[in-house]
Amino acid sequence: MQKEGQMREGQVRIPSGCAISGVINRDGRRVDGGAIAKSIAVMHDRSNGLGGGFAGYGIYPEYKDFYAFHIFYTNPTKKSDCEKFLEEHFEIINLSKIPTRKHPKITNEPLIWRYFVMPLPTKLSDSQLDGDEYTLRCVFKINTSFDGVYVFSSGKNMGVFKAVGYPEDVAEFYRLDGYSGYSWVAHGRYPTNTPGWWGGAHPFAVLDFSVVHNGEISSYDANRRFIEMFGYKCTLQTDTEVITYIWDYLVRRKKLTLNETAEVIAAPFWEKIKTMNESDRERLTYLRTVYSSLLITGPFSIIVGFEGGLLALNDRLKLRSMVVGEKNDTVYIASEESAIREIEPSLDRVWAPSGGEAVLVKLYEK
């Protein structure tokens, strides 16, 4: 019998925090953003309207060789200054407002523009950097030097679309069904320690990496201090941002594999490493020792998007939920199985990865 004043199950929100969802067609087949929007909408009650967003890969085939900058101008007076900087450092192939539609639940929107760019050959030569590193440094220069200007997406043939709002409303606002990609990730935010604002919504992206995250990073200060020694700037007021930079640093700069990077971020406990065979023990001891400051502690589940694939990962204790499903050539990842069944009721396989177990899915090689 229910006691007077006692809450029934479902009448109280348990802030296990945020919703994540992802889908990839390993055969490269492109689908519009409508399906991922339906998937994340099922988990509406896991977020609170203070942030929603999506990243799509393969959405700009006509500009696939150019960096696609998506920029928020919360201070419109700085737009001309930012564009002058872009003209000085890049060839601008195309620029336009990102198409949106008025939505009653999406308010206080900034100016949102898109630029397809390529580093100027003379600037690139003088910098003695490759195109990715040059572009990354320019992105950080914009985000730290121009008040109210934020480059929130900068990869090739991919783009991030995010806002303050529930994710299904954000999808309608950005007309997501008008874009087609071979993979998508989505996020519904429930911020607990950081503000809800447009730049702080997920996904976080740098070059072609994007991250959606459910959880909290108790190691954030140690992670941030380490990564900022290498030129990364955490400016977006949320702990998830640092995961994206760690991923870029380890994979692009240090040339670790995707699985090795997962072994740094969610490294096995020392007790477990001691029981492994000699080869695995030596590898993991090396990674844990050299990159000890990049171990992420606290409850988390993440989906990492990158050119040609997705990777899903839980913390070592699996303190946040995550489910994976397969149907033919398509792989689905979500916080809840219901979000997968909403868009694919009949799965060939469904499972919950173990803590610290990376699920890596790539496009088929042609």
C-alpha cells in the first residue's frame, strides 16, 4: 500500500542524466536525420530542455574536401571581424546562413552561419603545419579572441547542429530531415553542474571528431590541465568538451589507434592488468603510465563520431546505461533499448557492452 505523500515510480525524476543515440550504415548508405530525431525523442524525459543536438557524417558530399565551419554569433557585431579573419587565413568557397525554421520552443537563437573553407596555400606553407593542425589552431584563435563568436563544428563532410531545447525540437528547428548522412549521433541534455546555453549543448566537435556524453567527469580538472598544455582551449563551460580534445590529441597527434585511445580513457584497473597475458599487460601498462592524466573517471557513456565510423564506450564500472543493436548493415547505439526499437523494431542482435568495452563500428572497406 502506498503511504500518504509517497511518490509512485515515474512521478519523480531520477537525474541519471542525458540521452545519447547513434546510428551508422556500414555500407555507406545515406539516410536523412528524421530517424535519429525519432530515436532521441523517445528518451525525452532524460533531458530537461537545456540542450539538444546532432552530428551527421557524409552530409556535404558536394563540399567533401573542404572544412565546414558552423559558427554561432551570439554577438552579431563581431561577425565582420570573424569573416575578415577567415578571409585572411582561408579560401572561402561558400558561405550562407544555416537554414532553420521558427520554432516556438527554440528561442534566443544567435546568428548561425556556415562556411566551406580551405587553408590559403601561402599561409599553410608559412605555418609549416598540416591542414588539420592549421585549421584547429585557427578555430581556437576565433573561439578565444572574438567575444560572442563560437566555431562549434569544423570537420569535412560532417556537421553539428545544436541548440538550447529538447532534441526533437532542435531537429525541427534545423530541418534535419533535409540532410542525408551515413551516420548520425544525437544528444538530449540534462546539465547538472554547468549552464544550459547554445555553445554548451552536445555534440562537441573538433575537426571530424564529435562526442556526445551522458555522465559527469570527476577527473575534469586533471584532464583539462594536461590537454591545455598542448594548445587546446576549454572555453565552452562544460566538462564534455575536454573528451573531444583528448580524442583528437591521442588519435590525430599521437597516432594511437581508436581502441588504444579507448584504453587510455577507460583504462582497466591495475588489478585486472596484472592478470592479462604479457603482450596486453605491457601495452596497457605503457598507456596507463604515459597518459595517466587522460584517464577519465566518473560515470559516463559516450559515442564518438569520426570520418567513417562510430565508437561507443562506457566507464570502467558501467555507471551509465548503453545498449547496442544490429540489423543487417546498420548498427544502433542508445542509452535505452526503446530508442533503438523505435526506429528498428526487429533487430538481429542486441546487447549491453561491458564497462570499459569499446564498440567500434566502421564503414565497409571498398
